[in-house]
Amino acid sequence: MTAGENLLGEHLRALRSRVSPEEVGLPGGPNRRVPGLRRSEVALLAGISADYYLRLEQGRDRRPSPQVLEALARVFGLDATGTRYLLSLAEQHPSRSRRRSGRETVPDGTRKLLASLTMPAFVEGRFLDVLAANPFATALSPRLAPGRNRLLDVFLDPDERALYADWDDTSARLVAGFRRSVGADTDDPRFAELVGELSRASDRFRDLWARSDVEPRQSWPLTIEHPLVGGITLNREKLILGDTLHSLALVIYHPDLGSDSAARLALLTSRTTTPTVVTRTDQG
């Protein structure tokens, strides 16, 4: 991954390959040589010239108007999150020398909030690094701890992968959320290191990254097969800290009230007595 890559063109190609002719009212058939739509079909449906759309995919025009991109989003059936992401790819700043982003820090108020929560909770950064966690989170998984990275653990750590009853769904959502979090700013070395390592080591990650899915930071349920208490179904809430696209996020896992999962989580967290919140600063 480099600062000069054609993010918009690559994303458009991935989107085009996933839309069948039948989905947009065009005839299909066995003689089509490309998966999904042809470039000329996308251009026709979006009301632009085939040559102009070709320039977009090839990266010869990287600043199309919002109206053009919104028309393409309609062709590809994108939701609001996918449309915003597509628009963001045409709002990149000119190429600049690669620089490392500033250190992500957890505000004192957030640390106090973590300490007060009686449910598993942690703070993650833009690249899904765990920056702070309460003891209930680490009781759920010892990898929910500062210094760990959610992508590396979920894809490359067999013990972490075994926790998730539906690992395919969890991993797909994680990658789609990561793509949205990073957006068009891929010139940070941390991004290149992560995507490079994961692409080399995980076929699953490589396939998901190529799909170019984008997902909002949303709530969704997951089931964890905990070795001590068995299956726990939890709601996963991700709350944004701040008002920018790349703000930190507070992640909270909570069960439905009165459920078997609530009882099992209570049993698990009853083993945890220390209220200390661990952060990167605590670890030095």
C-alpha cells in the first residue's frame, strides 16, 4: 500500500464486480467475460460517458464531482455509509511524504468512565489498536488489552479466533469497519504495516479486503464461546469519542437483561475484583 495508489479506481472496480446485470435490469448470460457489470454498463446507468468512467477506474481523473459519485453509488446500490466513503475517496489531499500519525491517547474522563462500567469495555483507535480496557474486558478475552490490535488477534491468533461462534461474520464486519475508519488516508506507515502483514498471513483477510466493503461503527450481536462459562451472546456497542471521522471509539459488550448470557457474564465478571483500568500509559 502506498500513498500514490489509485484508491478510488480500485474501489470502483471492486464495486462493479459485485453487481450482477440482473440486479440493475440488464440481461445476463453465460458469455460475459467479466464478473459483475461492464464499464460501459456502469457508465450508461450513471449517465456519464464510458470514456470518463474508464478514466475514473484508471486513476486518470481522481476528482469527480459529488453528483457523479452519487450517481455511481445508486448504480452500485450503496447505502448512506458506502456513499459517504465513496465521496471521501475523491476528497484526498495531494500526495505528500509519508509521516507517522500522532500518538493516540485516552482522555482522563474516558478512563474514569471505563473504571465505572460493570460490563466489558475498551477503547480502540483508528487502526483498531486497543488503547485502554477495563478488567471485565480482559476477563472476556486476555487479548482485549492495551498494546493488542483487534485485526491481528482476530485473524492471526487461533485462541482469539476460537472465541467467536460466527467467526466469518465477525471477521467480515471487522474489516468493513476498519476500511471506514481509515478512509482515504492510507499514507500512514501503521496502515501499511497492518494491511501488509495481514494480507501475507491470512487468505481470509486478503479476500475481505479485496471486496472493499464499508460498514458503519454500528451495534451488532456476537456469541463468544468462553472456555470458563460457555457461550455468551453479547450486544456490541461502539460509541464514538469526539466528533471527527477518525475519533477514538468506546466499545461495550452487554447481554440482554435476564438472559442466560447475562448470568454467565455475571459469573465470569464475579471472578474479577480489581477496578483498575489499564492503558498504554500504564504500561509505559
